[in-house]
Amino acid sequence: MDTVVLSLGGSILVREEDNARYIQALAEMLINVSSAIRVFVVTGGGRIARYYIREGRALGASEDFLDEMGIEATRLNARLLIAALGDHANRIPPKNYEDAVLAAERSKLVVMGGVAPGITTDAVSSILADRVGAVRLVNATVVDGVYTADPEKEPSATRIDRMTHEELLDLVGADSHRAGPNMVFDAAGASILARAKIPLMVVDGRDLENLRSAIVGKPFVGTAVS
Ligand code: UTP
């Protein structure tokens, strides 16, 4: 049975409108897919993490402390998805890669957040993909792929449908000093995937049919990095 890691951006899990309905539909799709594929899901922190990090920083907390709060937010989001998955997933988000591997012995779907200060869930999902021998890492976000530039600032930016790991590294590495929401995948995660030669699929996670295609290895709309 193939293993796939799904990195779910916080922007997908934490939205204002009607999100329970989306998360329920996402959970149903994942349960369905898990009969043929073992799926590990890593959830991002989104607005929840940004709120605590911003307010904590204003209160003088150390960066390490802020990262720990960010990690708690990613785990809170993991629990939201777990709530929808019920008995099909682990109940408590594993706190490290070893516990994630152990959790996979009991359930085909494993959901977790962050693990350690100083990184993001892009890096966590990349390390996990390497650890569990995943055939691909699917990054689901609210952008439909990797663009030549930030499409919000650069109207002429175009989506890159296929690229190599080296090309992705050039793109995100060049931007790493001003990393922000315009970068769909961070440099640390990109270099871990390049080293392990694990393909990355970047898709708009709001389109569940398309997300499903990316997870199961069928043609999809987005960016394929290999
Ligand atoms: P995210 O992975 O959501 O960070 O974790 P991000 O990439 O900054 O968020 P988006 O994609 O732009 O929405 C949220 C925060 O939690 C901490 C970091 O501070 C991170 O910015 N974190 C997360 C860690 O320190 N370690 C982890 O393993 C995961």
C-alpha cells in the first residue's frame, strides 16, 4: 500500500465561512482514499497561529516560546480534522515522527501538527514523508499551485504546471528572506524533499475532487515538482 503525506495549510482549515461542512467533506474523501492509500496529514496553524504569535510577540515572549504557541495552534487544527474523522484516525496528534509511525499501526489515517520550534509544517511534512517512505507529498492550500511571482502583486504571474526540485529551490530560496503567504512552500521543506527525491504536488485544497486526484496520483490541476 502506497503512503502519501498531505500537508494541509492552516488557510484551508481555518476559514470564516461554513468550514465544518468543508472539513466534513474533506474527512469523507480521506476516509474513502484510505482504503487504498495510507495517508498522514500534517495541519498548519493558519490565522490561529498568527494571532498567538503576533500577540505573544507584542508581550515580549521569546521566538522559541512563540513557536511553541504556533505548534499548539497546529495541533488544535489537527484535532478539528480528527473530530470529523472519528474512529478512522488517531485521537491525539502525535508529538513526534516516531509516535506518528506508531499511530499508523493502529489507523490508516494519522493526523498531526508541528513537532519542534524553528521550523514550519512544510518542513515537518517533508521530514515525515522521508521517514515513512511516502511516494509523494501533497500540499493543499488556497492557491492553485506555484506561481512565477506572487499573483496578488504581479498580475502577469503564471502558474508553473511542472518543475524540478532545483527550480523550486531557486524560486523559494530567492524569496526566503521575505517569506510570507506568497510562498506556498518554504525553503526548508523544499530542500528536504529535493534531497529525498520525493515529488511534491501543490493544489488548491478547496477543490476536493482535484485534491483527491493529487493524493491518489491521477492528473490534477496545480504544480507537480519532481
Ligand atoms: P505553520 O506551519 O502553519 O507556519 O505553523 P507558517 O508556514 O508560518 O503558516 P502559513 O502557511 O503561512 O499559514 C505555524 C507556526 O507554528 C510554529 C512556527 O512558529 C510557525 O510559523 N511551528 C510550527 C514550529 O515552530 N514548529 C513546527 O513544527 C510547526
